[in-house]
Amino acid sequence: MRKFWVVGGIGVGVAMSFVALLVVGTYSAAAGLEGSGGGGAVALAKGAVPAKYQPLVQKWGNLCPAINPALLAAQLYQESGWNPRAESPAAAQGIAQFIPGTWAGHGIDGDKDGDRDVWDPADAIPSAASYDCELAGYVKKVPGDQTDNMLAAYNAGAYRVIRAGGVPDISETQNYVTIIRSLEKSFARPVGRVQPSQQAAGAIYFAQKKLGTPYLWGGNGTPEQNGRFDCSGLTQAAYRTVDIELPRVANDQYNAGPHPSRDELLPGDLVFFSDDLTNSRAIHHVGLYVGGGYMINAPYTGAVIRFDKIDTPDYFGATRVTKDGAAALPTARPAA
């Protein structure tokens, strides 16, 4: 839900020309961004990991060469959505979703307080990293990418990876490797420029046609709702028109791709606003960036879909949506 911040003087009647100028102008600058990049150590994207867990993920994500903080964050998010009380129907427990037998053999006392508690992130997060590194050791002589092989061992077992000479031909295992490597990009702070989106123009085209539509909390734009949307319903629908399926909730949409900085924004980026600027799980609003410091968004009850400025005190960050990034996001969570 958007709290405030109004754009004065921009009516629906001039919306098409307004957005066209912004998009054309901003995309003309994008040519200089594409293809640039760089190297460096992996750091976490701003706020992607809740602040209370970030030091643990940053520290233990560097435990061995096969993992990094963003990869460890991707696994934890995919497993539990940062819920330390999560429990699956298969009895997987805690933020890292260890089953009791695996925890008994591989859980460690990460905080050195004398116990190994699967429900305590200070033990469970170090244990997840330690278990990853242990698996990496088992498959270290297997040809191929060391991290892919480690993830495959996590899903299918080290023996199958060794026997296959790499990631085995098991669809579930191959999908798991793809999901975690895609999510890794969403949790990593970009090094260099983020590649422009190929689908952004289509998403903007959809959103601009909805300008002036009244806001509806929980709105998905259905005929029963008279085509009305809330903030994340609008962005989800916009990207659905270009064959990208985003999650319904704004704080999950944040993980649908890499995170460009404020001065690297391009039309089509999702822009987010949070009650806690250290935590993406506290995001309360999302809009679709169109350039020039403006977004199209569905602000709040009583307002209409409109242009608003993004430079506000609650501005959190942005995501450049990718098809792989969106497809990697979990569709269900274990219960608390």
C-alpha cells in the first residue's frame, strides 16, 4: 500500500506522450550500459537478506570456494523465506529446512553456546553453509562446475553426482540447480552494470493503458473487479503480458532479478518502497519505473493508477526482472 507522494499536473490525457518521452529518453542512454561489467567478490544486494541474518549469511557464505553469501541466501530464501519457525510436511525444520536425520549428522553449534538448535538461525545458517561445503568436498573431483555439482549433491546425493560425472540427468535435480543459480543473481549486489531488460517495453505498454483506473486492494484486474488493481497486482499483470510470471506479493517480486542502483534505473524496472530500509521483507509498495524519476503505480484506496515520483523517504531499491529470476521464485512456503 502506497502512503503518499503525488505527482501534480500529469493527467491521463497526456499520459501517453509523457511516458513515451521518458521511455525513449531513458532507453537512449541504455546503449552505453549494455555489455559493461566487472569482477570482484560476491556481496549481498541491499536489504535482500533481513538485517538480523545478514552478518551470518555474509560470514558463513564465505566458508569454502563452492559457495558465496548470495548463493547461501538463495538457498535459505528458497527453503523457508527467512522464516526460522518454518516446518514442512516432510518434517524439514527451521530457516534452513533440515530434516531431523540430516540435522543429527550435520548440524553444528554455530554460535558456540553449547547446543545445536535447528530452530536457531545462529546454528542453522552456519550448518547450512557447513553442509554445502561438506558436499562440495565429496564431489570435488567430479568434472564441471564445482558449485553446480555441490547443489546437485544437495538435491540428489553425492553418489549420484559422482556416478553421473556431473549434474545427473534428473529433472528435479537439474531444476534445483537452475533455481538456486538464478536466485543467486537476485541476492548478489551487481558488479558493474545490469543488462537491460528485453521485456520492459511490453510491461510498460500494459501499465500505461491502465492509467486512470481506480485502485482496489487485492485487485488482479479481473472482470469481477472491474479491471482494477493494487500495486503488486498491476506489476504482476504487466509482466504476465510478456510471458513472465511474477509472484503476487511485492516483497517476493523484489527477488525476481538483479538490483540496479538508483542511477542505473531503466524503464521497466520494478521500484520498491519499504517500512524498513534494511529489509526487503518489509516492502509495502511496488511500481513500474518509466524513466525520468517517475513510475506508474497503483497507490492506495481512493486513488487511481497514475505517475508518481520514486524519490521518496521510503524508496528501497529496484529489480530488473528476468524470466529466469521470476521462474526461480518459490510458489509455496512451509508452514510456520
